[in-house]
Amino acid sequence: MVEARSWLESTKKRGMALGLKGTKTVLDRLQLTNPSHIIHVAGSNGKGTVCALIAAALSLNDIENVLFTSPHVARIEERIRRNGIPISSQEFDAALEKIYHAAVGDSFNPAIELTFFEVTYLVSMIASVGSDVLILETGLGGRLDATRCGPATASLVTSVSREHVDILGSNLPSIAQEKVAIARPNCPIVIRDPEEDNVRRAMLREIQNAGNATLDETPAPAQALFVPIPKDSTVKEEAEILASALFECIGFSTETIDQAKQILQWPARMQLLTKQETSTHPYLLDAAHNSSGMLRILPELERYIFQHAPQKNGQPVWTLLFGTSPQQNLTEFLSPLHDLCERIPPQQILLTRPHGGRYPGVSLPILLEQKWSIATPLSAASAKQAVETLSSSAEDEVGLVVSLGSLYLQGNILNAFDWATDENLSLFAKQ
């Protein structure tokens, strides 16, 4: 019998690969029974939050659901949550065994090579058997993402920004078309109104001919609903508006969405670890994986710093802990953060390198040579070392620690505080 985790680890060498054929072949071999509803979500920013909110609202309404998201923060099982709680390692491994045997083939079926992401998506498909709803977050794009291989009864697209231009297209309309290609023929798709007319037109062209021949879908228009989002909406507020629109399209009650928003704990997304929980300083964890994401979250972070950081001489006392995955344009990515540090000078800036991601984090020498409000930021080789460094500093020298950048960095910090339990990684942590 293959050791499931070793096989999964071996798939990392295949890197990232867009395409449907291999995953679809293995999915067909598994012969799974799908849930009554499959909700498929794409977008550049905010898709994880709206997926989590949908799952939390369904759980509060006693509708059994499975949620698939990526990447994981602290441990791999969090990619697949049942009713808000990561599945067990035993269930994960059992699914891996089934996927391995379906992929390795036999005398009648050729072997199929899968990527790490494709395998974890297939785990979610197995885990969803017997549940009422499966919520799928795309990994990259939409049209050729592995999550497009299965059926969906409804789709949702959050904000679209210029990202992965080497893969998705060099301009916003092209990128938008790739993401909205998750639309299924004759099924509803809720779309955050992009506001730009050329982007909306590109989306409509794609939606009018929804369907993928590789998946034996007969092209037909999808049922599109463009939803405007008020300016200055928080990430959670935007998610609430989009989730409500989706629920109305598919006939689900929206009554639990507001309650879910109030109690939702989406790990590493505006997540507060109190002094009591860390036994040192309070930590606010959030992630940004692209320039638009950084721009989007900083106003909310700024408000939080002013409202919750300790005060000294009328100014908030806070420390920036930062590390990032590789960026297409690091200077552009960091510019809003530099502006924040100029407006609200932190006590310290501590730079580190995230570990555990698909690609190595940006190195300390590269980060240190960037323009920072403090002439010589501190640095730490790892998140654990960063936590130890800050723990040895007095409260008035640190204040509120704002950890920002890579999602993997936030996972490193959660693990440094032994925070990776089911309770803490639940969508309803510490209720």
C-alpha cells in the first residue's frame, strides 16, 4: 500500500499546471456521487472570504457542507472543511489512497500525473459525498483550473484585478474572461460588478457561450447577475452582499448570513491573537498575495490600528512583521505599505521569510534593500525567530504586532504559537 502523504509530497515536483483532462479522467474513474449543490467561486481577491462566509452560513442553518480552499495556513487538512472544521488526517489519507489508485492506472487505463493542487481538489470531491453542498474556491484563473472539472449548480466571481498576466492574459478584460469561464450553461453566476464597461462586456461575451467542450458541456448562456458593491465596503461586507445574492439565486435562506459574518473566524484573515492567547503581545494576522489585495486590505488595517493598538503620546503603538511570497513587481506591491508606515510610523519593522509555500519567500537581503520608514528594519530568519525576538521586547516597544504579507507567513506564526488545532482553525474558532 502506498504511503499516502509521501505520494502527495511527490506531486509537488510537477509544479503548477493548468488543464482539465488529467483531473477529469481521475474524477471519472472515482465515480463519485455529487452533492445536491456545488458552488464554484473565482476572483482575484476576496474569494476565500466569501467561500468561508457561505460555508459558515450554511453550517448555522444545519445544512451539511464541505468547503475546499487553498492554500492551507497551518496544516493541509484545512483545505477541506466539513461544517467549518478541517477534516481529520485519517479521512484525508483515506481519500489520498483512493486518488492514488485511480491515478496510477492499470492494464486498461493509463497512469495520470496529477499536481499537488489537483490531488487536494479531488480529496474535497471525495469528502463531499453525502453532504448537501460543496463550495469550491478556484486555485488560479477559472477556465483551466482543476476545480472546473466537476459540475456546479451556481458560480460566483469576486473582484478581478491584473494578476498572473503570463498565464491569464495581459489585460483586465482577458483576465476577467478566464475567471468568469467557471460559468455553467443554464446555471446562475453572481458577479461583483467590475464597474469598467470593457471588463463587463468581456464577461458577458464569455457568459453568453458558457460551457466547456473538454467536459462534454453543451454551450448555452449562463444566468448572470452583476452585483454592485458600495465603495469603502470591508472584505466581510462585500462577502455578505455577494453571498446573499447567491443564496437568493439558488433559493437558500439568507437569514444566517449576517450572523455568520459576525462570528466568522477565517484564519489569518484579520485574525486577532490576544495577549492572553500568545502569552506575549497581541498579533493581528492578515495576508495579501498581490498588489490589488494589498491596496484593498490596508484601509481596514489602518482603522484597526487606530482603534485597537495601545496609545502612546496620542499615537498608536504597533509593530510591522512582514514577509512575502514572490511578486511580479515587488516595488508596486510594497508601495501602499510604505505609505501606511509613513502615515502611522511603527515602533519597529521586522522582516522575515515565509516557509512552506510553493515557492521560496522573498529573501531578506531583497526585502532589506526596499524603502522603509525606519532606516534599518530588523530581520529574522524565520517566523519562529521573529516571534521570539518580539517576545523579548517590552510592551511599549512593540504594541500591536501586525503580521502582513504571505498567507504562509501567517501559518508559520500560528504554528509558532501552537495554534493549529481544529478549534482554532475552525470557521467558528473560540466561540
